[in-house]
Amino acid sequence: MSAHTRDDLRRALAAKNIEPLYLLYGAEDFLRDRAARAITDAALAGAAAPAFNEATYNLNSNDVQAVIAAAEQLPMMAARRVVRVTDFTKMSERDEEILVRYVTRPATTSVVIFIADELDKRRRLSKALLNACYAVEFPVLTPAELTAWGRSALKESKATIDDRTLAHVIALVGANARTLSIELGKLATAALPSGHITFDLVEALTARSRELSNFELADHLIAGDRRRALETLQILFEDKAEPLMLLGLIASQYRRLSLAKEMMTAGAPNNEVFRVISLLFNKREDFLATARRADAARLARGIVRIAETDVAIKTSLGGGGASGSRLQLEMLVGELTGEQTASAASYHVKR
């Protein structure tokens, strides 16, 4: 199938055109995850027991045969089942072949959604997915796209904002739709009853955010400065930032730094790096400085540990609730800065 845009997908779902296979990929994980949810809701609309007809499989921890079995299972009191598949980009050739066979002849009673941060288009599986699936890419939003998206989000909240103030909010939070969504939600609530978000209100509510560079936490992690990294993490916790949101920000920054490092090592000029990695202009020098200091192998190890922490938080492996999630993040920060796990856990207990 040919590539589609986010607007194409929205129109197709509104018209109730549901495909058996979807591929959602790209670094903008907030909008990508919302799209996966929208597809799921559309596919299960009218189902008597929707919860029994959806499942998610991480192929780092699940066998590919379990995915195929789920996709071929008949739905329960519904027209379709929905199966979401993540972390499928580093599979063995044998497992890739199993998925390739499925996507060439998918079950008509299931909707399978493949979700990835990045896609190596040279691999056979990637080519098969791009050919067989309704594919939508979710790159990092440009400043103009962030502005348009922010206005749309505020319209849903029945809040208003002028151009200068919205630009200021975006400059503070960076090119991440998840973070922008959280910040605009807080501002819209604080602006009640008038609903108008003023520049002074932004200044009052984001004073500490302004002190934190968009890249500060990642910069401390790359520099191995665990004290400052943990202090920054604590400030973000006190600002009511969700652990999974913070983990997503760390993951996104590590992936972008890894890509930038690879391009810079290959001799790519700065303008080529920023063509691939969209950033606000006033954040570019900070980003390049951090990328230059970073070690490629350490970034790769960090990405693996971030993925493991994501699983641990979502499965309550290290303890449930907010405290368990916070402990997992503190342990991750400790490990990424070279500190032993026990030290990070000790920091959590002593606070």
C-alpha cells in the first residue's frame, strides 16, 4: 500500500473503513499511540465485550507464534479482534519469515497493528509491512505542526491563547506532543473560568520548567552526573510529571541522540542532521553539544535499559503504583549514570 498521512487515517476511521493490517511508526510516540487507540476503538465499536478482543504483544518478551495465534483466534461477541505488536524490529530471520507469511494472508476477523519507533526499510519484514499494511509515519512535529496541534488541543479544552504565548509554551516544553499536551492541559485548567491562557499565567506555572533545559535531564545522564540527574528528576516529579511520560522523554532523547551521533560520525553536516531530527532552532546547539559528548555504545546500552524499565513499570515488576514507577525511574537514572541499582534505590528510601 502507499504511505498515508495522519489526516488520511482520521478520515478513513471516520468513514468506518477498517483495514486488517496497520503499520504506525516514527518518533512522535504520543500521536502514534493515540492513533493506535483510535484504530482499536473503531475496530471494536459495537462489540459486546471489547476487553476480551484486544491484546498487545512485545516481541522482545513474547514468542511470534503467540502473536499469530492471537491474530487467528476468532473474536468473542464481536466482528473483529485487535492485536497490537511492538518491538518487532530486531527479530531473527526465522521469526520475521513467520510474520511475513501472516501479513501476506492476514485473518479477515482481526486487525493487527504494528507499532515501531524506527523502521529499517532495508529489512525484508519492513518491506513486507510497508507493502501490505495501511502505513502511517509519525515523525517529530515541526514547530508549525506543533503550533497547529496545540491550537487544536486547546480548542477541544475550550481554552484560548494568543500566538506569542503559545510560541512561548512550545519553546519551554520542546518538540514533544506528549509534554505539550500535559502542559496545555494544566494551563487550560488554571485559566478557568475565563479559559484564556495569558503570558503571565504561563510564566507563573512554568517557572521551574524554564530553569530546566529541554535537554538537561538527558545531558546529565550522558555526562554521568547522577546527582544533578536525580535532582532534576525530583523536580519533575514534584511538578506532577507522570513516570511513563518522563520515561518516554528520556527514550525519545536517547533515540534522537543515537541517530544524530551516527550521522555526525559519518560526517553528515549539521543541516542534514536537523533535516532528519526536527528541533526548535534555539535548542539545536544544546542538542549538538550533548550528541558530541555522547558515546554511541553507551547510548545503545541505555536504549535497551530504557525499554526494560518501560516493561517493568507497565507490568509492576518492581512494585505497583506511583511509588513503584518512581523507584524504577530512579534506578534507571542511577544505572545510566554509572551508579549501582542499590544506590538509586537507597536514594528513594532516604528521601
